[in-house]
Amino acid sequence: MPAALIALASLAHAAAYLVAAPEHVVDPGWPAHARFHVLQALIWIVLLDLVLAALAIGPLRRSARGSLPAIALGGLGAHGAYFAAMIAIPGGRPPELSSHLILGGIALVFALGVGLAWRDDRPVPVPRR
């Protein structure tokens, strides 16, 4: 179940950006250089989310060593970037509360998946005789 939550949150995160960001890429009011960087960031976030989903349904499910820390670190970057940008440039954040709630909810599902996976990944003590 943790892998499914991580994969679902990663794909939902990518979908949210694929819905919201393209309007900025084609906005003629934005300088071409700014639109270039929006498209660049959109490609990065979608690919990062696809990698996180693939790590969750592949290596994490097989309990591959290092997959969970990689997912946690990648998820911190993917999901945390939105909230870090809101703090860094408060006047530039989306005005709709729904954007914050949707991305916050997706981040919580991702964090729940990571937390459950971390709990399941702890070494089980072997009883001594």
C-alpha cells in the first residue's frame, strides 16, 4: 500500500502541473525567456514525478536498498519546491486557495506513503535464545 500511495501521489502531482503550467508556457504576456523556464521546469517536475512513481512500484516494492531514501529525497524536492517558492516569492504564488489545497493534499498522500514505507522498512529485531 505505501508504494501505491507514493505512485498515486506522484502521478497526481504530475497531472496537476500538466493542467496548471501550460497556460504560462503559451502566455504571450510573458517574456520568451520566462516561458522557456516554465516549460523547462514543467518537464523537470513531470519527469521527476514519473521517476518517483517508477521507483515506488518497482524497487520500493521489492525492498531494494536505497529506494526509500531516494524517493523521500526526490519527493521533498518535487513537493517541497511549491511551498518553498510560496515562501520565497509570496506575491507570485497562485491566488486560488484550491491550488494550495490540491498540492498540499497530494503532498500529504505522498508523505503518508513514505511514512508507512519507512515504518515497514525498519529492521525487525531477532529474538535471542
